[in-house]
Amino acid sequence: MRKQASTNRPKRYEYVPPLSSWYVSPSDFCAERLGPGKVNALRLQQLHPDFYKVAVSDESAPQDFDFSNRFDATASQFDKDVDFVEWLYGITKLRRELVQQAHGNVLEAAVGTGRNSEFYDLRRITSLTLQDQSEEMLKFAKAKWRETHPAYEHCRFIHGSALEPLPRPAREKMSAPQDEGYDTIIATMSLCSTPGPSLFLRSLAGHLSVGDVAAHDDGSEREPARILLLEHGRSYYSLLNYVLDQTAPAHAQQHGCWWNRDIGKIAEESGLEVISTKRKHFGTTWALELGLPAEAKGVKRQKWLQDSRQKIAAMQADVAEAHVRWEERMRKQEEARRKEEALETWRREQREQMKPKEA
């Protein structure tokens, strides 16, 4: 007689590294041939003691679920967690190379704790605007900037979402309509933590200078207006992507970062012109240069901006609805867990009472 399969499904566990292992953990999985990303807990802890397990529901949060509020809690430890790893894997060098391209009126979106502050070449910059949705992160960014560039006066900080309209560059004099936009927009390690990342890029593009090449106040030509990105996401390799996919929901819930996003696809879906793409670390680190598409210039610009705002508003409504559904699901699961624990406690007490008493 065939033995019936158990109807009690075990909890599904996913294993997530701490924040300091962003660029290490997938390689550890592959190097040790751990394969699918769900392995024996004892074996995993022997290989990497910093790993821990997070029990997740059968229905994980959707990809566009907004966990960005996690950064308020991690702000004080953020730099300590990632400093050494970013230096070791060359991320610090990539940040420097990217940021030193900034020129004119500069916006850095999702500035975080200001990890790029020391790399700006202020001789090439007219004004600098640093924005972040996390108030705690922005506090550290302010302190870091004032320590690094105490004499620079043309820097301001904005607390808010980059999906919302942002102030135009802080300049005393605007010589032409295209000067109302930014010449360079920087975003590093930001697409992983925003809902609707392709719309995030469209929103940023709406703040770029209109012309490909704008003029300085003195009439001299300046470099084209661009968005410069340094991001992390999917790899060239299917096995590494599988590991990222398996660990992404729990990692996002813990750290606010969806580390399995396809950065190339996001850039394509944004509708922006992809000028250049460079990848490192098995393809998981992306450096991109984006520009305005033809339909975002000239007489078509207002229609393009209006279309972007409508799509962003629809996405935000969907995210808010997803939050309500997911929180309700988590509440019901927590209630079920508590009932199960209470029932198990009662059963244990009954078993103790049924044991024969010693003479």
C-alpha cells in the first residue's frame, strides 16, 4: 500500500545575507554549489555564519511593494555595513568615476547617506540638489556634505519622493527656458528600492534640461544633459539569477532592496535613450548613461510629461492598494500563527497531564 504524502506543508525558508554581504552572498551560494537557494540551515550557517533564515509566507510581497521605509531604521549603520564591501569590490571606484562626470546644475536622487559626496568636482558644478525620501538618511547626508565641503554654498537638501515634482535648480539667473532643468541627474543604488523603477526614471527625466546641448550664461556650449546610474541587479548567469530571485522577497522585507531587478529592462521600459551600458561582477553591477528621447523634446514635451504623471499616479494607487492587501494578509497569517501556537501549547499541557505520576 502506497504511503500517502503528508498534507502538512513545511514552512518555506529563504536565506538572506546581512546588508554588508550585498555583493558577496550570491557568489557564496554558487561557489559552494548550494544551488536552489533553499538549503539545510545548519549546513548554510557552517559555510557562512552571517547568513540567517527568514520564514516567509507562501505569497511573498509583489515586486513593486514599497519597503523603502526600512532605510529609516538602517541609516545609522548603513555606511558601516557597506563601506568595506564596496571598497573591496570596486564599487567605491565606480562611484567616483560616475560622479566626477557631473556638470552644471546637478540633482542627486535618492542620495541616501551621501556616499557620493566626496567625489563631486565642484569646479564643474553650478548648483547641487540632494534628495531622499528617508529623513534619517538625509540627516547623515547633510552632516557628511558639511564635513566634506564646508565652504560650498550652492547645495540644498530636499526631503521627499523623486516620483513627485521637484524644485528646479537653485540658480539666481536663468538665461533660457531649457535652463529650468538639471544638466546632470545622478542616482546610485536606487532602482532596487523604489516602486515602479521605470517610472522613477521617467520622473527624473522630466527634470532634465530640454535641449541635448544647452548654453552657459556666457554663451559657451556645455555638455549634454544626462542621467547617470550605478545600480545592482540581475546577472548574466541563470544560476546566480535563480539565487537572487529566491532570496529577493525576504531581503527586500529586511533591507528595502529588491536585488533581482533587471536594470537593462527597466531602462528600456522607461522609454529613455540608453546611451551607454557597462556591467561588472558577473553582470550584477550596472553603469548606465541615459538621455531624453525625441518625444520628450520640443512641442511634444508637455504631452510626454503629462503621460508620465498619469502613469506615476496610477502606479502609486496600485502600490497603495497592494500595501493594504499585503498588510491584511500578514495580519491574518499572524493571527493563524498565534492560534497554532496556542493550540500546540494546549496539546503539550494535555500530554503532560496524561503522563503517569511517579510514586
